[in-house]
Amino acid sequence: MKRKAESNVSTSVRNEHWSAGLLKTMKDPESKVTEDDKIVVITDKYPKAQFHYLILPKDNIPSIWHVKGKHHDLLMHMHNVACGLAEKQAEHEFIIGYHAIPSMQRLHLHVISTDFNGPCLKTKHHWNSFTTGFFLQSSDICRQLREGGEIKKISSERYKAYLNTELKCHKCSMYPKNMPELKRHLLTHIKK
């Protein structure tokens, strides 16, 4: 009996870990943008840009590295929903993709405007997670699944190198010294 109680506690603790936050947010009506029988779209609770959405499958797929060829149609659906979200904000440019090493449980597709004028963009790793090869473009992921039935893996050392890349503006050749300088510079690219 004691073993069963300990097991329930460990499951509860695992589900309450911060990395499981998306599972809770998927059920929050305040965070939901839309949903259908396959996916839920939420606003990112920690936005890194003016518009930052996450598209999550209702199927329990832990991360991009658990995706198989059989998931191609689901990922195409997620991609098409993402494109629809971006089209609704046509005056803004968006990128659509996955983090190579996600910090949160459950597969999630980022749909993020490239103004990067969000209150939670604070660190070099935040920046580089969207502006280097660490950010896996959704269209490329869908193509890899369609053509080869799997996603090409790159070493974790390479992904870590992407996160530690020198700061560089994604719109011009400016290399800021730090995040505050980059954030001030990004404002010069926002259309008034």
C-alpha cells in the first residue's frame, strides 16, 4: 500500500513540474486562441515578441524528437494552422518552427512575430533559440518527414553552440554587446 502512495506522489510531482506547464495552459480558456479535434493553439505565457503563439497536438507527443513518419499529416496540419495565424496579422512577419531542445513537455510549434518586442525576451539563449539553427523551421521539418519519414538529428554540441552564438541582429549586420543594446536596436526595425 505504501508503494502505491509513493508512486502517486511521484506522478503528481512530475505533472506539477514547471516543464509540464503547457499541459495546464492547454486547458486554460484565457490562454486558448482556438482548437480543433487535433490541436490547441495558445498564447505563450512568456512572449518573446508582440505575437507569440504555440500550437500543441492533443496527442501526447513529448517533443519533436518523438515525431515519426506517421505524424506527417499532424505536423502539416499544425503548420497550416500556423500559417493561418500569421496571415491574420499580415502586417507582421512571422517565423514558424520548433526548438531543437525544447524546455517544455509536449510537442509545440512556435508561431512568433519577428519584431521580437516581447517582455520575456531577456537572455542571449532566448534570442539565439529563435534566430539560429537551433530554431527548426516547420516547413523543413514537414519536408524531412514527407521525404524520409524522420527528422535529421544534429548533435547536442552543435545545438549548444547555436545557443552560445554571438548576438547579432536578424535584420541587419549589427552585433550588439548585450541584450539591452539588442532590444534598443530592435526597436529601430519596427515600423511606426
